[in-house]
Amino acid sequence: MQQYLLSLLIFTPLIAALIALFIPSALERFFRILALITSLVQVLVLAQVMIHYEPSLSLQFAEQKPWISLDLGTWGILKAEYFVAIDGLNILFVCLTVGIMLIAGLSSWSIRKNVKGYFVLLLILNAAIMGAFTALDFLLFYLFFEFMLLPMFFLIGMWGGPGREYASIKFFLYTLLGSIFILIVLIGLYLSVQDPGHAESVVHTFNLLQMSNPENYIGDSIFDPAKPWMIGFMTARQWGFWLLFVGFAIKLPMVPLHTWLPDAHVEAPTPVSVVLAALLLKIGGYGLMRIAFPVFPEAALTFSWLIGLFGVINECHGQQRSQKANCLFFRFPYGICTAGACFPYNGRYNRICLSDVQSWHHFSTSLFNSRRFIRPYA
């Protein structure tokens, strides 16, 4: 049973959302109770995970099943897996997701407009966030990452404040731009990485663990660490790192890619603002730690000084803008921007320890921001 605990965390909200679709809209109380029961089930499953979790081990509760296998002829064999697991990097985010979604569900009981649609979207968002934090297959991660976009777009656009249309469209366009950058790198990695378990044929894989191993790259491929392609004044691997960095920096968000955040926070309903501040923004930082830094470590090391500079600029800008805000509610989006200050990635430090520090940083800011947002605003 333990090997399916992560799937229960991911798919329980999806099953609940599917059930809700067949319930008449007039039964508003049913949707509130269904969301609460779903969150309580996730709490019980998470308790089982934490009881059996061993901090001294690496990947735990791993579920790795074949998902997609397509023979593309001269392009090789496309292989994607349903690969989810927990380790020291994402365990805090999984706990955070369960707790915050429980809080968001309870605080949504005051919603009166289209209750059925609201809770269905909230449950879908719950599943997408949980999947993104646990996926170790790049294609699976990307699908969960994109799956968060539409529920959040409609939650802001339909239940938000007076400027909800502008805020939701701005959020959608910014996030879509970042997703395109990430997709470009995903395709390049697909063409460059092969599964070492299939020596008789070229089997391309999206496994993030294998992407982090230089020995799994095809010789003379675009992202081959031994002989990377030169594109202009940088190598292809350096371009790949920056595309990932910008894609995740938009979600983080980092200055100057942060302008969608104040509008989205102000216009979104309070429970959605909680989810946005405590969870969705953290996926940007998590993506950097899970994908960008391990897959392109030499590029991250080369530009560590620039990443640190971006962090300082982000911190200063967020503090300055939050001090000028004339309303406490408007201060939080800019205050949250300071969380976009990335730690410089330096090879002299232990990468796992640095990731743990960043995880605790995002975890603590999420708890603080969610506590501040849970109050009525005029």
C-alpha cells in the first residue's frame, strides 16, 4: 500500500472533482463538504508518508511505471514514465501543499457565486500542484506545471475583484511565455538524453535523474556536456540553462518578470491568493532546484555571480516597492517578490544542503504569507 501513497495524494482531488461534476449545482453544501473530506483524506495519507519517511534515505515512496513508448523511426524511441517520488527536496513542499489546500478549502466556504465550478477548479488545482512537486519525469512535471494554469486563470477571472479580467489575462500570458521557454529545453533534452538501460537501440527518456548524469547524453547532441553546440556567444547548455531560469523566474517571480503578481494577488479571491502565494510561486524556485541546477550544473556555476546579483536586485526592489504601498494588502505581493532572491549556486557548497536551505526558506515564507492573507478585506 505504501508504494501508492503519492498517487493517492495526487489523484484523490481529481476523483473528487470528477464526482462533483455529476452533482447538481443546487447542492452547494455538498461541494464544500466534498472539498473538506478530500483534504482530510490527503492529511491521513500524508501522515502515513511521514510515519514511514526516513530522512537519511534519498528517493522514497517511488512509483515508476511505463507511460508512453512511441517508435519515431530515425528520431529514436520516445519513452515517458509515470515517475513520482519523495526526497529531502520536495517533502516540505508536499506537506505544505496538503496544509495550504486544507486552509484554502475551509476559507472558501464563504464563496456564493457558482460554488460547484469554484470547488471543481480548486480540486483540480490541488492535484496539479501535488503532481508538480512529486514528478521526477520532465514531461510529467511539465504537464502538471501547465495543468495549474487554467484553473488559476478561471479562479481569478471569474471570482476575483473588479480588475479580474485584466489580472487573469496578464497572469495567463506571462506564465504561458515561461512555459514556452521550458518546453524548448524539454525538447532539446529529449533529443540529447538516452536511457542507459537500452543499449541495443536509442531510447530517449524524460527521467530527470538520468538527465542529471552526463554519461547518459548522446554524443554530439545539442546538450552533450562533452561537446556542446555553440549558438552565438554561448553554448547550447548555457542557453538551455537561461531558458529554464527565465521560465521558472516568471513563476517565482523575479524582477523584472514580476509585474503580473501584484494584479493577480489583489484581484484574486482571498483563498486563491493564499494558494498563489504559498504554493504556485514556490514551484518556480522548486523548478530551479529540481531541474535547472542539476541538469546544467556547469552553467549554473558559471553564472552564479549573475544569479546572486539578480537576487540582490529582487530583494531591494521588493522592499522598496512594499514600503511605498499605501495599503497593507498591496504590500504583500511586493514583499513576496523578495522571496525571488535566489541563492547563488556555488560548487564549493554541498548542493543538497543548499537546496534544503532554500526549501525551508520557501516553506517558512509560505506559512507567513498564508497566515496574513486569511482575513477579510474590504
